[in-house]
Amino acid sequence: MWLAALQIVLGVVDIAGFKMLLISGHVVLGFVILGLAHYNNVQIKKTDAPGRLKRTAKATAILATIQPIFGIILLVNLMLIMSGSLGEIVGFIHLIIALAIVTQASSVATAYDMWEEKEFTKP
């Protein structure tokens, strides 16, 4: 969750002279998050956690898998210095998915902790 929040900051911040370093950090951290999302999904599947929690972890992994596609489009757009609404639309979608990943990851973390501590009650 915190890595995904840092990921957004790296993608949004624009410091003159450090743009390529920030982009490189953004890309590397993105692949770390992708790996962690799938690792968490696999590990949670092995538990007796509630189905909703497992589905949320799976959705997070799927969202993390989609992100590099939009990221590559943005990177090509940046490298070719193309302008236009395509880059803006893809960038907006990329940001929205990143926010969804942060939201889903925090939801999974909280729900898993509550499940592990037996804080869920059955009706």
C-alpha cells in the first residue's frame, strides 16, 4: 500500500533535471508492486480467509498487471515527445488505476489483519 502511494508520488512529481531519474524509479517500483501484488494474491489464496478478501487481492493483482500497458504507452509518448489528448487520457486512466491499487491494497491489508486477529463476527 505504501509502495503504491510512493509510486504515485514518483509519477506525479516533476523536478527539473531529475525527470528521467524519477521515471526510472517509477518503473522499477511499478514492477516491484506488480510482483508483490501477485505474491500477496497467491499467499492469501492458500489461507482460509473470506472469499471477498481473496477476490479483492485478485483484483489488485489484475489492476497491477494492467498498469504496465498504460505505462509503456505513456513512456513512448514521453520519449517521442508527442502531444495530444491520447497521452492525457492514458495518463488519467493510469492514475485512476494507481489510486484503485492503493485503495484495494489498503483494504486487503486491513481485512486480512482483522481476519487474522479473529475480529470478524458471524451473523
